[in-house]
Amino acid sequence: MRTLLLHGLGSSRGIWDRFESRAPDWLELWDAELPWASAGDGGWSHRSDPTGPLARALAGVDGGADLVVAHSFAANTLLELLGRAGAAETGPEQIRPAMAPPATPPWAAVPLPRAVVLVSPFYRSAADDFDWAAIDFYLNHFHRILEEGIRVSAPAGLPAEIRVAMGERVRERIGPYGWMRFFEAYLRTPFLPVGELALPMLVVAGDGDFAARPGDGRALADAAPDGRYALLTDCGHFAMAEHPDRFAALVADFARPLSPLHAAPEPILDTHLERT
């Protein structure tokens, strides 16, 4: 089962390493280093539409991705891509050029996945849920999210002051335009046609995530016709790195019905997965 892994803003494909070492063999794993990686140059953010890199990543999977596992900002960007595809009317097959933004690029008709796992997506169900306090938090505490990613992926014993400095450096690489692309995507979430996305969707949240609120993840799963929700305890924004065994079990349990029957092992899930 071809599975594409998409990292979030200021992260890298390495954030999936622990999950990749624990994922079942019947998942054929692909990953992509997206332009908003921690070592990126920021040029991607000068375009108002960030869905292009995701569409190219999808197009790069030989035979098309059956499952996409997307984290944080990439999860939001994937939601936009799916919404633009008119998934409810056409099924998870291809993006309709008529639904693409102006000056449709040649990669607009890309194969879409049969199912998605969204890890710590940013979501608000109503525009009124955003206020000035939300802008203040995500602007002035943005570096904390980046530092958390460094903390969970760096070798043990990395001094806190170095972690802080690294987080600030990544923030500078992302820059104001990158932050704007992130927050614009967040602001658009109340208007996404989540209720029209017919494909199976699993939303994974951490009960200690200070960046993407767990309750908002549940609201996203509730809004999707085939949405499911899993809350990991003692977990923050990076479930795949913080609890790779539990995360791998969740993904396997969710993906198993989509896999060839001969490849389906017995369930190994020890975290409750809810159908909403």
C-alpha cells in the first residue's frame, strides 16, 4: 500500500524516521522533502498558494499514493488540495482543472489518495473562533512550536539554550511570508468543504498539544463524512516522533481495510480510534 509522508512547516522528512522503522511491511513508504523544510530558502512562501509542492509530491509517487499521512501545516495544505478537487462529486481520483486556481499548472490533474491521516492539523470550525488573542499567540509563540519539533527529534541531552537558538534560526528561515502562509491556511479552515470529503480520514491529536488544540482535531473529524479521531495521551504536536509505536499502530489499524486482504495482519492497536 503506497503511503506518502508529508512533514510540517520548519520540519523535515527526518521527523518520520521513528515511525518508518515501526510501520508494517505492507505499507510502501514514500516521503518528500518539501520546500518549507527547516533548511528551505523561503522562496515557496512568496506564492500565495502552497498546494503546488504537495501536488508535485503526490505526482511523484509511482502508481499514485493510496494513503497520505500529513503533519501540521502539510495536513492543512492537503485539506485545501482535497477541497479544491471537489472530492465529494468526483471521488478521490483527480483534481478537476475547473476547480484549480487561475493559471492552472500542468500538475493540476494528479492522482489523489484513497484515504488520509492528518496529524495535529490546525482547524477552527467557525470564523468567529478566531480573535486577536489567537493571532498574538501564534505570532509571538511560533518559535515554541519549532523548538518542540527540535526537542522531540534531537539527540538526548541537547542543552535547552541550543534548542532555543535552533528554533529561532528556523523561524528566521521561515520568515514573515512563511508565517503568513501558515496563518492564512489556518484562517481558511472554517470555509473548507470538509463535509464534502468522502474519503476516509483519520485525525490524530495529542492531549498535550499546545499548538493544534486537540478539541479542534475532534471537530475536524466530526465534520468529515468518514472521519475518525484518535487522541494520544502524554503526547504533544509530534505524535509520530513522541510515540512512534502507538502512532504506527493507529496508522496500521486505519489503513488495514484499504490494504490487500492477504497483507492484513491481526490488529495491534492499543489506542482507541473513534468513528465520528
